Amino acid sequence: MTTTLIFVMYLVLMVLVGFVASKYIKEENFMVDFYTAGRSLGPIIIGLTVISSFVSGGAIIATPGTVYEMGYSTVLYESVSVAYALVVVGVVGLRVAQLGRRFNAVSMPDLFRKRYGDTAALICTVLILLVLFPYMAVQFIGVSRVLQAVVGLDFSLGVLITAGVVLVYISFGGMLAQAWTNTIQALIMITAVLLGAIGVLWHFGGFTPLTEALAARGPDFVNAHGNGNWLPTALYSFTYSPILVGFATFGAPHVVTRFFALRDTRNFKLILIISAVACFIWFPLLQVVGAGSVAMFPNLEHSDLAFPALATQLFHPLLAGIVLAGIAAAMMSTVDAMLITVSVSVTRDLFQRLRPDASPKLLRLIGTLSTVVAAAGAAVIALNPPSYILAIVQVALAGLACTFAIPLLGALYWPRATGRAAAWSMIMGFTVLYLLYLPGPFQHPLGIHAAGWGVTASLVSLVAVSLLSEKPSQKLVAEFYT
Amino acid sequence: MMPGRTNAFISLGTFLLFGILTHLVASLWGFDNPMDYPLIMGLPRWVFLLLVVGSIVQLAVQIIYALTLFKDEGAGS
């Protein structure tokens, strides 16, 4: 009962924050206020929102779940996790913030339109919708599965409640609500993970019993191959983790969008430090939580329940409620970032292109409607859930890495990149990835993960087509790169 | 000089270097007989190097980088 009460209080707090944030949105300045919080956010909030929107259920649920299923090989798979901030902040963040302000851009397709033209922007918008919908659905599934296991809430009701809460605070408060809720959510997530890891080490008295519990399940649980030989070689693992997740991090439209809201780029280094510290707390400690769950619950019905089961077993219901809120926060902070991204893609990149003279009132209506439709669509997908969250998260991450990362890098740093090349880069990256994901003889050729091939296809397409097509104008190059 | 390009090169290069080094460690000690020597703090050597040492090094390098080489160039405010 106490656990449920804490969780309900968390949901109510999120809704209240949404209502308060809505007071700061001026209708005459709707696009900038709603989608970039009036470009008013400082480095601390941006640092926490960037990382909390990236650290999804894929991290907080699936990391302990993967240790539970695959053993210590997860340590190799996430061996560069503390440095994710380095790529998203160091590679793309600063330039996106600068260019967003210079061209009044509010989304990745918006930036692509300024740099690459309408066709590339439209393709970007369509692919964002294709890639992000299943990713959002997975977040709802994760929260609802946890609620079902911990507090006995009906799965479908859990999907509807979490989707409803996110929808309310985002459709009222936009990016500002998202920034405030994400900051609160990030702090709850840090608390939850710290509690989980400290609880495990306190309970077992050190790592030795955890290692022995993993070794007792089989030798593959303590080597780098992992259970079922899921990481057969170092090359496969390298293309599966640093390439896949690293490129997905800075190719993720819902993460990149955060930087459009930055007040200015002074103290940008603070964003890097805050993000790095958050990753340092989250990822290694989540692996400790996973190892603890192996030792405590050798026969869990589902590996996604490793962290929730551990929290309810180890802690007083009050602390278990905080951990549960932290798990939900990870998923909700990701899905709200995606909702904003889908909404801005529809409103700015589709509707406003068709109706450039649309009034701010109409734009607000379209923005709200698109948010509602996106949340409802993801919830409908979530009501027919797949069995294993990590699988869907990986497919979606790979989609982000192979579709958007390379053309974004081109837009930010390569004056020779052309619009036609960016369009082909997105199409080829997306197509090659999913062709190689399909079961059959062409899966992961030459021992390289499909994401490695997808990123390569995207890079080759961008370079080759750019060199074969007409150079961008001197004016465009001067505007973007000086 | 294009704003942010130095940051991007150093950041992406460092990230990939971390990836190469951690996979080198795993190749040396992680894939075969990982328990064939005394555990370090209760962890197999390759896990200790990646999980404990690797995480601390990655955090330290990022903080030092942010405070020294990272440039808030072209503030654009």
C-alpha cells in the first residue's frame, strides 16, 4: 500500500508540474515556447534532461535484466556507457545549440531543412515517426509490466495510466514541463539506482557471492561471450555496443531536440560533466543490481522484473516506492521526449509547411492533437506487448544510429554534404540495417553486427552522393560553418 | 576554424578509443577462462578492469577534458 501511495504521489507531482509549466507558454510565441521552452534552459537542467531522455527503460530495466540473462558479458556490452555523454554533448550538443539559435530551428528535421532542403527534412520526419513509435510503446510496456508485478495493477490499465499522465503534462506544458519533470525524474532515478546497488552490496557483503552465483549458473555467465554466446567475438561486440549505442546517442532526435532549448552555450562544459556523472552513477551500478538479482532470484518469471523484484525484497515499502518511481521515471522521461519530437515533427515539419500562414492558436491545437494521437498510437501498440523489452529497444536504437547520426554529423561539420546525399544516407542506413536484422543467411555478415553495416551504408551514401552532386552554395556554407 | 570541430574530433576519438581499449581487455582476459586466477574485489579480472577501473577512468577523462580542452567556442547566445 505504501509503495503504491509513493508511486501515485510521483504521478500527481508530474501532472502538477505540467500545469505550472503551461502558465509560461505564450500563445503568440507558441512554437518556440512549447517546443524549446523559449530557449531558456540552463546547463544543469539541459544536462539532466539530455541524459534522462536517453536513459530509458532500455537502461534501467534491461541492464539488470540483461545481466540476469547474459551474465557479466553485459559489462562488455556496456563497457563505454560512462562515456555516452562524451558523444552526445561533445560531438553534437554544442553545434546543435548554436545552429538552432542561429536559424530559429526547433527540431532535427527543421535543422535539416535549413541545411539540406525540403526533401531530406520530409524523409527525416517520416523516419522519425517510423522509428520512435515502437520505442515509445516499449516504454509504456516496461512501466506497466513493472506495475503489474509490484503492485498488481492490471497491465492494460497500467499502459493507460502512464500514457495518460505523460500526455497530460506534455500537452499542457510542452518542453518546459518536460525539462522540469525530467530533472525531477533524473534525481529520482539516481536515488533509485544508488539504493539498489548499495542494498545489493550491503545484503551480500561484497561482490564475491554475486560472482559465485553467476558462475554457478554456468561458465558463460562469467565470460565475455555471455549466455548463448550472444557476443561471439570482440569485433561483433564492438560494432554492437560502442558503434550501435554511441551513434544512436547522438543520432537520437529526441535527445538532440534538448539542445534547441539551451539559453546560451556558455558553461556548456557543465552539461558534459553533469551528464558524465549521471552515467557514472547509473550504468555500472545497474549492473551490480542485475548481479544481485541473479543471486537472489534464480528463477524469475521474466528478466525484466529483476530490478523491481529486488527492490521489493530488499527495501521497506517506502524505499521500494521510490525505486519503483525511479524505474517509471526512466521510461516516462524518454517517452515524453519522444512525444515532443513527434509532435514538433508533425506540427512544424508537416503541418506548418502545408499551412505557413496558420495562426498560433491553430498550431497549438495541432500540436496538442498530434501529441494525443502519438501517445494513443504508442499505447495501442503497447497493449499487445512483445515478450522481451531489450529486443525492441535494440532494434529502435539501431534505427536511430543508422538513420540519423551520419546525416546529422554531415549537417554539423561537413560543408560538402548535400541534400540529396543526406536523403540517401538516411534511406540506405535504415534499409540496410533492417534487411540485415531479418532472420536469414544475411544476418550480421562477416561477424559484424547489422548496426555496423547500417552506419557504414549511411556514411558511404553520404560521402559518395555528395561528391557526385553539385556543391552546396557558398552562402549556405558561410551561414552554417563560420 | 569551424566552431565545435575540435571538440567533435576529440570527443568521438576518445569515445572510440575507450571502446577499443575495453574490447582489448575483454579479448585478453574475458573470452577464455575468465575465472582462472584470483578474483579482484570479488570480480573476475576483466570485469574489474572494465566495470571499476574503466568507469572511473572514463569519468575522470571526461571531467578533465571538460575543464581543460573543451571549448565553449562560438557561444551563439
